[in-house]
Amino acid sequence: MSISRSMNVAVAFLCLSSVLGIVQGLWALFFPRQALGAVASMLSETLESPMIVHYCLCQLFGVFSTLGFVLFVVISVIPYRKGKKWAWYTLLVVGLLTIIAGVVLFVRDISDSTALINAFYTLVWQAVAFVIGLAIPAKEILGKH
């Protein structure tokens, strides 16, 4: 079975979106903005501190984003490239959940305008690559009987 050129382009866009998601997840996991303050306040405050909650959300998003987009790459390169319908739907759900989680997490951090602007640009490019990667072969994949 020959894989079409449009499918290869779509997979390239999905891999670009995945790389941005993995970088974003690793950044949230290892470099949350308030990490040092959160660790210091963990030693002196209760677990309901907003700083601790933000730190925990960053960690949770980082793990989810990194693992989700590694799965995203595997599904993009193997079954999606072959035109499997279930792969299209799986990528749609995983991609939307991760992008929505990124938007929610970084909107919570609105006080740091530089981080918010950088996250916004990353999320926009990630979302654009994601939509293009799903839209290019959508008719080809979803049109199958």
C-alpha cells in the first residue's frame, strides 16, 4: 500500500505539533515559574496554598503533556499514516485535551505576562500544526467505508 504525499505532510505537521507539546510539557515539568517559592512554602504552609496548587498543576500538566505527545507521535507515525480511522479520532481527542489543558494552565498564570505571551505563541503554533495535520487527510481517512 502506497502512502500518499498528503499523508506524509500531515504526519509532519502532527510531529511538529507533538514536538512543541513535548517541549512545553518538559518545560512545565522541570521549570515551573514558581517552583522555588512553592518548595519553600511547602515547608512552612498548608497544602492549600495557591503557589503549591500551581506547582502541582504544572507538574501534572508536564507529565500529561509529555506522555500524551509521545503517544501522539507513535500514533501519528504508524497507524495514522496508514489511514486508520480510529487513529484520526484518537489524535483529535488527545490533541484537544492537551491544548485545552495548556490554555487553562497558562491562563491561570496570567500575572506573569512574559510567560503568558510565550505560552500563547507556543500554543497557537501547536494548535495550527495540529489542525493542519488532521485536516489535510481528513476526507481521505473519514471518507473510507
